[in-house]
Amino acid sequence: MMALQWYPQKRALMETALLKCYHDRLVSLGVSDYRWDDCLLDYRFSVISHLFTPVFQWAGKRVPATVWWHNLDRIFHAYDDLGCGELL
């Protein structure tokens, strides 16, 4: 949700640190064989899947354009910033 809800400036401040905290916590709770690189790759794939969230919001007419439009803008920024196109 960070990629969907935060513009690049805020993501740049917090995204990596929060992802590392998440990864460290998983490992501390016993998740094994889950490298940091794998966590980051999973995050990048989740950004790709969230490309459709604003589309579903628009199609379902459940949220106003002021919401889904900003979500679309933010998720495209994250897609570009994280190099998600390389994964497709």
C-alpha cells in the first residue's frame, strides 16, 4: 500500500526502511530462506498487481475521481521508480 498511497518523496524517505523492518521481523519470527532480495522482488511484483487497483476503483464507481486518479498517479510513479517494467 505504500506504493499506492505515497508519492515518491514520501516513499523515498520511508519505503526501504519499512520494508527492511518488515523483512527483519519475518526472519525473527522464524521465516527462513527468505532473503532481502526476495522480499524486494515480491514488493516490486505487488506494485505491478496494484496497477489495477485504481482501474477497479474507477470501474466500480466506489470512490471519487479525486481518489482513484491520485492512486493511479502514485502507483505509476512507484512502478517506474522501482523498475517494475524489468519484471514483465
